[in-house]
Amino acid sequence: MSHDFAPLPDLPPPAASVGAIGWLRRNLFSNAINSLLTLFAIYLLATLLPPLINWLFVKADWIGDSRDACTSGGACWVFVSARFSTFMYGFFPESETWRINLIYIALIACMVPLFIEGFRHKVKLGLFVIFIFPIFGFILLFGGVFGLEQTETSQWGGLTLTLLLASVGCVAALPLGIILALGRQATNMPAVKSMCVLFIEFWRGVPLITVLFMSSVMLPLFLPEGVSFDKLLRALIGITLFQSAYIAEVVRGGLQAIPKGQYEAADALGLSYWKKMGLIILPQALKIVIPGIVNTFIALFKDTTLVIIVGLLDVLGMVQNALNDPNWLGYSTEGYVFTAFVFWIFCFTMSRYSQSLERKLHTGHKR
Amino acid sequence: MADASSERDTPAKPRLLSDPKFRALVFQILASITVAAFIFFIVRNTLHNMELRGISTGFGFLDRASGFGILQSLIEYNETSTYGRTFLVGLLNTILVSALGVFFATIIGFIMGVLRLSSNWLISKLAAVYIEIFRNIPLLLQIFFWYYAIGFNLPGPRQALSVGESLFLSNRGLYLPAPVFEDGFMATGLAIIGSIVAVIFLARWARKRFEATGQLFHTVYASLAILIGVPALVFFATGSPMHLDYPSLQGFNFQGGVAVIPELFALTLALSIYTAAFIAETVRSGIQAVSHGQTEAASALGLRPSWTLRLVVIPQAMRVIIPPLTSQYLNLTKNSSLAAAIGYPDLVAVFAGTTLNQTGQAVEIIAITMSVYLLLSLIISIFMNWYNAKMALRER
């Protein structure tokens, strides 16, 4: 007696647990509290979103060149488009803005290969972007050579100044930060170590705004008679010192993450201190702290808005400046929303990039 | 031959220059001399420059009359007060806005961090949107937005937005009812202090009993009953010696109540919302750091979900959360200095701003201001380190 075992076809899963309905039940209405929360969230969105979208897009005015064009009752983007060039380039002479554009294009062209998987010379190119490119950028921006018209630093402003302050501050702080981090790790040299700790903790403990105040009112007193620094340079010095302390802490984290065996192996090979650091430890440590450095860069990028306090006009300063224009009184919301959008795009992209980098790089050092 | 063998027995003394200890010493001396020379150079230049510009030195200016008024001060202050008092007013205002910011940022941050982990898709996404938006926009811009774009466009006092005719929000600021204490309120105050002490002892007793016998005591409910019940009884028994002073519209502005100036309102709002976005991320990562095995083990032991959260997840998550939370509090305190940008009279605005402009004594004033922030940072980190040590894992 043999029975042929023929299973019945599988029953389909209950309709309420698959497809759109299943998803809704699992994610939005899994229990009473969740259902209430969902309904509340939907109510919130329904009351807030339509007026917001109406104001931002539907009823907004986009075309025109004076405030007369803004009649629909929505956002007046005409204000932004009329002032767009000052927001981007500050008071840079209009005939010379191609120089700034050229810097942006060249920078993007240099950066693109860095993001290409499998590109061989990433390190060399990265070093070029960090150390050689700023010289090229400075020549283009400042002029005075190769027949370029010389510009004043007071003409630099807007988004250009924001990017300049953040990138120069970060790049100049990098070597200083690495040296400070190494000094802080030097346990066999207590004097050097304590000096580095003092320096780092001092700059990390004070707000950037007091640093900027200090660099604008105290720095001129520090210099020998007859030597004076430009306002922009003074702010840059303050930002660099401030940023170097933060970078030092990030680099220290990287140095500590490198397994002890690497240090011991380098010693066993008889390498000198600088060879050990330069050839073995730093290449590994710096690689894993790239996300951390990007994060401090984001923080600095947001903090550069503070230079408005010492009279430099970055992108937010330019917007504030435009808001005081009697022709455009009362459009502060539009100005701030636009600036917020610009900052948000930059910061969000960079933070996402840093997160993906972290996932990619932080392998093999976790213990 | 004899020379060679003795050389082998006593190892050759390394050359002095390749002795690491000697090198470290030389390097340290060199570094110290360089730093000292640099400091000497700066000090000499500064003294010379100050002499040249006729700037007086010393802290004598702190005793001179300031001659300017301040928008908001927690202590008695007018134009005839000294610069020393100006400093104190600024410091108190900084502490006030920092404390308010820490309070609200913690509440919003913890709520948002927990909502971010909610199993409800919509809620979790909304929390994510909040975090990503406010984290990535500069704080100064947010302060400007709340102050200029929102604060200036609020209705005037006559059309003020109100909640229950007791809380008014207008372009003149926020007006709240103020408690007015009458004679005899002392008894209620004592009752409050007494019940707090009683609750502390009760909690200790309940814990001891639990550890000794395993019997649970409803500490939370009992504490609530004592904390609310006893003071309330005393309060009514002494004839309700307190009433609320409601703000009311008189002429062009409100009279009575507690007035929160628009600068303080905008600054607190911006600081709390900005820092809360960071705290929310900290809380989220802290809760996620508690491994799933812990929750499962708790369920396997038969703990209720609410107990699992209270006894297993939160204590472990707090250990991960506290260190970054400390740095967020420190950031908030330092960021409160942005008050200067909208004219809230904090330390930087009235002292490093107005006072510096009037006296010109940059070195002293910046030094005082920076040391205050360093000191505040130090106090907060000492407190949080103590708390962290209390919460840290006690390994047996």
C-alpha cells in the first residue's frame, strides 16, 4: 500500500499581510498607539504641507526684476534672482567673475577622479588639490600677475568667501592638527605633550566668536610695529588655529585606533620616529580619519557664517546686506530660506559622503 | 684579541645623539625655548603697541561706571553701574540662555531620538526629516530666521497669539503668567523640600527592602503622591498664599507677568532646535548600540516590555549617550555666544562687544571672556564626568 504523497498547493498568505495593505498594517497601524500616532502625523502634514508648498512654489513669483513683480502673495524669489550674483560672488567686479567660475570648474574637474572607483593616483591628486590647488586659486582670485586685474579682499564675498574660509581654514589647519596630535601622543616628552594638550583644550573650550573677536582686535597688538594684516587674513588665522585643535582631536582618534602591533613592528624594523610615523602609522591613521575630518569641515563650513560679526560678508552676510536695501525690505524669509537651502545642500551631501566613506574605510581596525 | 672580547662583554655605549632619552630631552628643551621666545615676542609687541596707542592696562576699568543700559538683566543694573557689574549681567544672561537651551534641547532631542527609532514608518521618517534639516543649516542662520523672519512678522500686542488668555506671543516677545508669593508661602516651600527629602529616603528604603527580600514597592506612585500631595495639603491649609499674575494688554503693550524678550525667545528656540537635532542622533545611536540579545534575554527572563526598557535598555544606552551628550551641552553653551548677532545681552555682546568698544582694553576683556567660557566648559565636563562615572559599568 503506497500512497503517492502529493502536497496541496500552498495557500496564498492572508491578504492583510502582503502587498500595500500588509505594509500599511506592519508599518503604520501595527497597534493602537501607532495608529493614533500615524493619524496625528497625517493630520500634521495635511495642515502644514499644503500652505508651505503653496508659498514656496505654487503662489511664488519667479520672474521679474523688482519688487513690483511680487504680487501673488507667495514667496518672492525675484529678490533672490535679482541679488543672485552678489550672493555668489560678493562685490567681485562683474567683468572678472569668470575667474571665480574657472576656479570652481577646475576644482570640480580635479575632484571628480577622486570619486571614481579604481582611479590609481588618488593620493597624489588629493595632495595636489590640498596643497597646490590653493596657490592656483589664490592667483586667480587675487590677480595682479599675468595681466589679471588685481582685486581687493574686501571685494571677496558671498558663497565664494564662505567656501574660501572653510577650505583654506581646514587645509591650513591640517598640518598643524597632525603635529599637535602627534605631540599629544608623545608620552616620552611630557613638556611637549602638556603644551599640545593646553593648546588643544584652550581652542576647543572657547567659542569661535570670541576667537574671531580676538583675531580682529588682539592680533594687531601682537604684531611688531608697522606690520599689519588684512581683515580677511586675520579671520583666517583665527579660524585656522581654532580648526587645528579640532583636527588634532580627530587625528588622535585615528592614531589610537591603529593596533599597537603596528607601532611595535615599526620599532622592531629600526625605523626612526619620523619614518615610523610617516611610512607606517600616519598613512593608515589618516585614511580612517577622513570621515572625521569631513565632519569637522562641515562644522567649520556652518561656523564660517560667524565672520559676519567681524564685518566680513559671506553668503549670509550678503543676504543680511541685501535685506537692508530699501528696495527689498520685508523679504527676509525668502533670503533666509534660500541661504538655508544652499547650506543644506552642501552639508547634507558632505555628511552623506562622509557616512558612506566611514562604512567603506572602517574595516579591519575595529577591535 | 683581549680588546675584542671585552668589547663583546660590555655592550658599546650608544652614542649620546642616538639615545632616545637624550634626544627627547633636547627636543623638549628646544620646543620650550621656541614657545617661550614666541610668547615673549608677542608680549613685548603688545606692551609696545599699547603704549604707542595710549591704551591703559590693568583691571581698574572694572570699577568705572559703564554709562549704558542693558535690555535684560537678572540683577539690579542701570547706567551708573560699573563695568564689573556689566560683566556679571552678561554672564548671568549667558547662563540663563544656556540653561534654558539645555533643558529644551534635551527634551526635544530625546523625544526625537526615540521617535526616529519608532516602528511607525511615518513617524520615524518625520523625525529623520527634522534631524537632517536642522542639523545641516548653520545655527546663526536659524537664529536670524527665528528673530528677523518670524519674530518681526508676529502680530502686534493687540492681535497677540494667546493660549487661554494667559500666555501671549507677539512681536514684543512672550508673556507668561508670573507666580506671586504672599506671606505664609514659606510653609509650602518647606513642605516641598521636606517631601523631596522624604522621597529620597523612601527610595533608599524601598531599594534596600527589594535587595533584601525581593519585594517590590511602588516607589514611583508613592513618590508622586508625597511630592504632590504633601505640598498641596500645606498650601491649601495655609490659605493658598500664592496667585498667578496674568499679563494683560494695557495701552500698547502687556503689563504684568513674566516677559521673555524676543531676543531671548528666538535664541532659546534656535539653540534648542539646533542642538536637539544632534542630541536626537546621539540618543538614536545610543539605543541602537544596545545589542538585540539584551532585549531578547530580558524577554526570555519574562520581563515586561516597559521593564525591559527601564531596567535593561536605558541604563546601557545611557552609558553610550552621556559622553557625546556632554559635548553637545558644551557646544550649546559656546554657541549661546551667537546672541551677540541679534543683540541679546549675553557676555560676548555686552562685555566683549560694548565694554570693549568703550574702554578699548582688548587684551583684558578678551582674556576674561575666554576664561569664563573655559571655566564654564570645565564645570560642565566635571559634572558630566561625575555623572558618567556614576552610570558607568560596575564590573565585579
